[in-house]
Amino acid sequence: CGDSPTVTGKKYNCNYTGPPKPLPSEGSFFKTVYFFLGCFYTSMCMTVYVPPPPPRCPACFLNLMNLFCELTCSPRQSLFMNATNEVPLGDLSVWGPSAAMYNACKDVQAPSTNVQALSLLCGKVASLCNATNWIQYMFNINNGQSPFDITPIFSDGPTAGFTPMDNQTWACSDSLEDGSGPCSCQDCTPVCGPAPVPPAPPVCNVSLSLSLSLSLSLLSLSLPLSLCLSLSLCLSASPLADATCCERLGERFEGTLRRLFTAWGSFCVRQPALVVLTTVALVAAASAGLVYMRVTTDPVDLWAADSSRARQEKDYFDRHFGPFFRTEQMIITTTPDVNSTIYEPYFGGPNVTFGPILGKDILHQVLDLQLQVEALVATYEGQNVTLEDICLSPLAPYNNNCTVLSVLNYFQNSHDQLDHQVGDFFYVWDDYHSHFLYCVSAPASLNDTTHLHDPCMGTFGGPVFPWLALGGYNGTDYSNATALVITFPVINYLNDKTRVGKAKAWEEEFIRFMKSYTNSNLTVSFSSERSIEDEINRESENDVSTIVVSYVIMFVYISLALGHIQSFRRLLVDSKVSLGIAGILIVLSSVACSLGIFSYAGVPLTLIVIEVIPFLVLAVGVDNIFIIVQTLQRDERMPQEELHQQIGRILGDVAPSMLLSSVSETVAFFLGALSNMPAVRTFSLFAGLAVLIDFLLQISCFVSLLGLDAKRQENNRLDILCCVKLADGQEAKTDGLLFRFFKKLYAPFILQEWVRPIVVGTPCYSIVKPLVVSACVQDSYVLQYFKNLSTYLHTGPPVYFVVEDGLNYSSPEGQNAVCGGVGCRNDSLVQQVYSATTIAYTPSSWLDDYFDWIKPRSSCCRYYNTTGAFCNASVVDPSCLHCRAMTPAGKQRPTGEDFMHYLPMFLSDNPNTKCGKGGHAAYSSAVVLGDKGVGSSYFMTYHTILKDSPDYIDALKMARVLADNITLALGHKVFPYSIFYVFYEQYLTIAYDTALNLGVSLGAIFVVSTVLLGFEVWAAALVSLTIAMILVNMFGVMWLWGISLNAVSLVNLVMSCGISVEFCSHIVRAFSVSMKGSRVERAEEALAHMGSSVFSGITLTKFGGILILALSKSQIFQIFYFRMYLAMVLLGATHGLIFLPVLLSYIGQQTRAHALPHTGDQGKQMHDVEGQSGRSEVVQILFRFY
């Protein structure tokens, strides 16, 4: 009887007060589906029809159909309905029930939006929806569907002469007469049954913890004492009378090494030109590989191995669905001087507090910023690049607007819309406040129920969920938000460098603009997809000066400390500046050779390699340099011995010790390359080769240069200015100050009877506690962004549950194993994800929405009968036919050929007011269509809020447990994928990886030490024990200093294992070859002679360079390098120079002189630097023995 002036396409009812009329026979939509309702589909019956939620839950759908049937064509209308107005309003009052319908529908999900269906049909978020306001909203003319207002009156009995509508209702757990089963668990809570009881958390007993800590403390104190005492008594009580076969083999091996190195050292001094030129040529050839050097800065390549599960799953996702979006994001807060505002609704209700960030003036300023960002223009290869060129446009080509997840999209990114208000001369009825409150409750609405009648949908054609666009609110009270989050998703590409290059160019312009943006009322933190990689590069560039200063200090110290100045007159003669520079160049050459060789092999470098390996090789190299040079300075040439023979003999003495440390470190590092962690593996490879090359260059090129320098010194020629010669004259040879200190004061003191038990019995406590730090410099904009990300965001990252290719979706069995609606299994994919406690929202299920889209006689699925092409629901054309005719109840799903025939139409259909189930925007990238059926597909949802590293680790673990359970239930591979998995996977196995790497390294050190110490197993065990103690203490320092256990710190732990060899192996070998009588005397001699070189070499060199690292602005340098390097040096020095000599004095190996009858009383020490008589006789005796 007329068209509704408010809602297009809706009709008014005709005014009629007579007896009931028989219905015409036209159409039978409702009766065909629900024959027992006795209601037919006619034009009159549909005048007040409001689209109900999709029939995921048959009981809910049936209750609503029954309601509208009663309203439109019941013969008892006059009993419960009163027409209160005719033209033009046509208002009605209806008496009826509501609670039963609400209870049947309140849990029904809307898969495409990850929310409950009532959020879309109630005008507010589902948690605030109830039976009353839901029915009121559906009967309100402002919902865009009802042609006139219907006033519901809720009553259980007769009121004002009217009897409540008494139509039948069904519970969601009921089976229907047409054969439909109960609703699924996620759509009907009563069907789920009791939830499984989670395991009780472990009880934290404070007294038990204290008792345990005390017990461990006492144990750690008593074990070293008991071990030392028992072994000392055991070994001292039973001295060996005869040398064992192993000892004889060790002595022969030791002698062979000594002879080989002696001959080699003599040759290098005699042929310096040949040796130096040959090594220079080899170094140049190896270093030439640097032209092929590639540096990896991609965080994914740095943190995840190609063979790791997370990396393989990421690659699978990228290949089938495309890489995850590039994310450009801003987090905006106000300055402290901006206050909250109070909104007083005109039509009553409680006052609402709006946070400072939601003031209209602030929103206008934020919108200005957003529009400026959208208008940015970058340049790439001479072409302009705008956001529209790279952004995500889910409805393209029908709607090319970019996706912008912003609260301002509730106002369609328009200042005019933001200022829109309705009222009279005196009052404002509705404005942006009421529109905001409506949109955060129903973000997918096309028409709010206020007087504004403005849409909430974004300009890109999709909803903006409040938990993605707001931050800092409490619960679901979005109006008290303290932060706005604006996100620009940009399409990422797998192998299209041009398009990725355009995106990076625009991101660079975005970063430049944001760095220069200022607003006195706003604080903006921001990040782009390229920010992490940029900051990693900037971090290295910023710290170049710090690193250079650190190395310069170490270089200057080495050059000055190598010289042993006898007098001021011979200052420039006795100095070793040129030799120190040569030694440093050799160290750097070994690094360059390692980098070059692996660059030839195509192995990419990482920043860790470039920053850490020079430090490591310098530590090892400097130690060896000081040992060789200081041994020569403390030695006196024997009668008839030439310089080349002296240096050869000295190299024969010290080179086995150098070989021991270098080979131990090399083998340990190479075995560390077995790690699956890219950073650890790459570091281990480069470090192992660099240490080996450094050793080879030092026993060849450096020995030749040492010989030349010694000749220069003997000829009284100045250092550097070797052409200048002083007058002849030699000063009396004296020991260096440091050597005298160690020999006369330190070594005797540390090995006193009352000092040794204190040293050994001091317990060391340690623990491992992973924390989180950012790898950014302190002034980095990304650092502030990460802080705000943790502070303000209220939802976790998106997570995709990927079903690999091969599942048969066309069969009922395959469908029931995945879907979440009626008839689906209780252990289906959607149901298990829905039930998981670490998942925030119901997963978006393309399969469930496809079932709703293609249901029989659906307005969504239609085709042109002339061409067979898809006909969108918004098209009015009589040639458009429904895809599927009515089917018997319980058989409404498509199977077989129908399933695949219409699926491409679903995935290309844009949602609209007539059909909101079109899958183009939500699912076009979620399903891979193959020639024979559906290939891979994913089901997307969100993690719960993740604040810190343990949250992310737990989320990854639980997602994998969930996916494994789904795989078991489906009998088909399902895996989870989220963008952060590749970065946090290392933490799942970091403890195992750490134990494996350090265990393998210690094992390698033990084996190599056993062989190179002349098969002295006990000495090798002591070396390994001391290094293990250093590592345990490193863990304790990491906890005390808040250093997390990750790939970077594991690299440092592996490196500290190698550096610890330098502190321990030289002293243990000096102890082993000492000819002194008792263990205490041998330990004192080893500490005095070798300990002083270790202290002046690696200890003082590294200590000076490390202190400079504290000035770095980079957190990764301050925490992972400065703190850990300082701990390495201090712990290595205290264990090697304090604990180890005392330990050797208690339980060190007995002297070989006790077991070798050939040496007898003639067993004088070969490298006594004081020039004792009889040295040549000792050499001859030992050589005759072999």
C-alpha cells in the first residue's frame, strides 16, 4: 500500500481490520523450508521482514522466521498487535516473548568477522546485547531494514487487552522436526558440555624454595672441597713408579711437536723474505673473495634457519597465499595537558567518559595527519609511488580505496562526517560521540540507529574493529581509550623486486615524514615494515666510531706493551711498535681470509660475524703474540746458539701450547656450526677458520717478522725508523715489572696454604633467566614504538591455521572435519580453535560462510540464465536465477561438483546490503583453487594479547600443540603461522641448543687437549672443568645483568668457551711440562711465567677495548657485547689466574719426571727463563729418549 520513505525497497502494510483472509498461492519460500509454520512467502508477508542471522544454527533461524511469520501473516494478529498510526509512520505495538529467542541466538558466530552474529544484528557489541535491546533494534526503523517502527512490549500475560504472542520457540540444543540437529558447540554453549579442567599451576612454596637454595649453596661449597681433598690424598698417596704406555706415547708426541716447531721456527727466521711474501700472496688470494661478500640484514635470515619448522611453514604460507602484509603503523597518544571529556547522551542514559585522544579537536588533528600520510608521494626508479599503488584494496577493482584501520574510518576519513550532528535550535541530539559509541559496538553497520544515519563501514568496504584501532582502554570500554592505532596494510610480494622496491621507497618517505612531524598535542610513535632492517643497519653504522676507538685502544696497548724497555736510552730500540702493528695486521688478515674464503663459497655474512669475530681473533692472536715475544724477551741465548736457533727453540717450547689453544677453539667452533640457528652456525664457521688461519700466520709470518725485529734490536736500530742506528752498547737484561710481580708476589701469595682453600671453596651461583631487550639504538624511533605496542595494544597478532593441500572439501566427511556449524564434528578445526584459551576470537571460516552463501534459494548465489555468469545479489534482473533449488532439510550443503562449481563465484563476490556473505574481501587469498579441487587454505583468527617475550613463546607453543591436535583429528597436516613465529622459535629450543653447542664445544676441547697435552687425560679434564665453571658463572652474570638467552648471547657463550681456552690451556700445559718437584711449585712456576703473559696479553688488551663499548648508544652493544665481553674477561682471568693454579696445586697431574727413568736427576726445566746451566744437556737427553 505504499513504499517506505525511509528504507528503500520496503513496503507499508495495508490498513485492514476485518477477519483473516486466506493467503494467495504465490511463492512458498517459508513453507517449503519450514512447512510446519503454516506461513507462506507473499509480498505482504515480507513487508516487515528483517534479514535474520545466517542459518548456522537452525533453531535460532527457525525462531526468527517464526517471529516474522507471526508478525506478517498470523490469523491472530489482532490479539498481540496494535496499529498505533496509519500513514505516514505506520507504527505498531507488539506483545510477545523474547528471552527464548535470544538464548537460542546469543552464541551464534559470524565467521567472516571473527565476532558473534549479534554484534552485527543488535546495534552494539554482543556482550552488551540482551533479549530486550536486540528485539528493539530489529524493530527499529533506523536499522535500515524495518520499513516502520515496531514497539515491542515484553510481557508474560495479558496487558491492556492484548495477549502476548505465544509462538513456539526452540532451544539451540534442540533437534528440529525437519531432521536438523542441534547447533554446534561454538554456536550453542549448552551443547559443549563441561570444559576440561586445566592442570593446576605448580605450587610455589617459599620455605621449600629457601631450603632448596640453602641446600644447593651448601652442596656447591662442599663438593669442590670434598673433590679436591679426596683426589689430592688419592694422587699423593700413590705416586707412579713407572711410566705408563700412555705417558710414554704422550712424551713422544710432545717431543715430536717440539722438534717440528723448532725446525719450522728456525726456517722462518732464516728465510723471512720467502715466508713473508708467500703468506702475503696467500692472504691476498683468500681476501680477494671479499668482492663476493654478501651481508644478510633480513631479520628472518638472521634468526631462523632454512630447515627450521617456522621457516618452512613461513615459506609454505608465502608460496601459497603470498607473504604477510607489510605493515605501516602509528600509535598516537596525547600530551599530558589534554584532558578527558564527558559525553551526556541527549536521550538519557549514563554519562560516558571519552579519553583525551577522543576529543573532537584531537581527532581532527589526527585525521589531518592520516590524510597527509595517505597523500605521501615517493620516487622509485624515476616513477612516483603513492599509497594507492601499493596498499591493500580488498574490493578492487570495484572499490580501489586503501585499507586504513583507523577510528577515523568510522567517519569515512572525512572532516565533514566527523562534524556531522543532528539536533534542534537548543540541543544536539546526536554527534560524533553517539556515532563512535555505536560503531565500536557494530563496526560493520551501514547505518547507525542514531539520528545521524551515518555508516560505520570504512571507505575500503570493510569494518574497522575497535580492538585494532584503539589502545589503552579497560575491558571493552572503548570510549576511555588513551591511544589511537592507525594501520596501513601494504601488499607484500614474494619474488617481485620491483613492487617490493616501490613499497620500500614509499616506506622510506613515510619514515622521513614521520620523523619530521611535530604536533604540540600529539605524541606519535611509528614503524614501517622496513624499520627493523633499517635500524639494524643504522645500529652498526652508529657504532662504527665506538668499535674503531675500542680497537685503536687495543692496538696502541699491544704496540706499546710488547716492548721490554731496559733503559730510557734504549726506548726506541727496545720498543716493539712495528712488531705490534705487524701482529695486528696478521690478526686482521686472518679475519679477512676467513671472510674471503666463505664469500667465495657463497656463504653470506651477518652483522654478528663482522662485529664479533675481530674481537675473538684479536683475543686469541694477542695472547699468542705476547707469549712468543715475552718468552723470547725472558730467554737467554745458549752458548754457540744463533738467533734462528734460539727463536726455533722458543717456538718449539710455546707453539704446542698455541696449537693446543688454537686447535681446541677451531674444532669447538666448527662443531658449533652443527647448530640450526643461523647466527650461531655462521659465526662458528667464520670464527673457526679465522682462528686456524691466525695460528698458521703467527707461526710463520709473525715468526719471520719477529726474527727481523730481533736482528734490528741486536743491531741497536730504532723501531720503525730502522735505518737509524744507536751507538753500540747493551744494557744488563732484567725481568719486566709485571713478570717480577707475578713471580715474586702474586704467585707465592695465591698458592699459600691458607689462601688455597679459600680460592677453591668459594661457591659460584648462577641461573638462566631469559629477558627481552630491543636490538635498537637508544634514540631509535622503533624503540619507542615497541614500548607503546606493549603498553597500549589490546589484541595479539593474527594467526593462520593452514590446511595443506589434499583435503577433500567436497565430501561431507572432509567438510565436517573442518567447519564449525551444524553437523560439524566436535573436534573439527574451527571448533578446536574456537575452544583454545590462547585464541582471542572465533576463526574466520570460509567454509562456513560458503555454506551460508550457497544455501538453497539464497539471494547470495545467483547466475544469469543466459550466460551462466555470476549475478551479484545487488543486481535486479529477472534473468538471475538461484544457484540451487530447495533441498530436503539436512542436505543444504553443496557436495561433489556443486561445491567446486560455485566456489569461485563465492570467492569473487563482494559483500553488500543484500548479501553480506560474499567472500571476495575476506577469503579471496585464503583459498587456493586447483584443477581438481581446493588446494591449501587457511582459517584466520587472533592471538590473545601478548605483552612480553614469555607471552609470545607460550603463544607459539600452544598454537603448535593446537595444530598438532587438529592434525591428529583430521588425519591431515595442519600448521599455525604468525609473523612472529620465525623470531621466537629459537626460544623453544634455546636451552637445548645452548646445552648442545656448549657441550659439544667442551667435548671438543677435552679431546683436543687430551691429545695435544701428551695424552694427559686428567690435565685435559681440568681444562674442561675450569671452562665449564666459567660458562656457569657467565649464566649467573647474564641473570644478574638482565641478559636474555638468545642467538646473540649464545654466540657470545660459544665465543667465551673459546676465549676461556686462552686463559686455561697455556697455564695447564706450562704446569704439565714443568720439572719442578711438587704440584705447588709447578703451579707457582706456571703462574709466574705463563700467567703473566696471559694477563698482559688477552686480559689487559681486551679490558681496555671493552670499556669503550659502554659508550655505545646501541642496546645490543651495551648489553650483549659490553656486559658479556667484560664478564668473559673478568671470569676468564679470575678462573685462569686464580682458581686454576690453586686447583692444579691440589689435584694436578704428577710430574713426568717421576715416571721417566731416563731423566732422573737431570730433569731440569727446558724453558727456565733465568738461564740455568745444563739446559743443552736436558735438551739432548730428552731428544735421545725419543
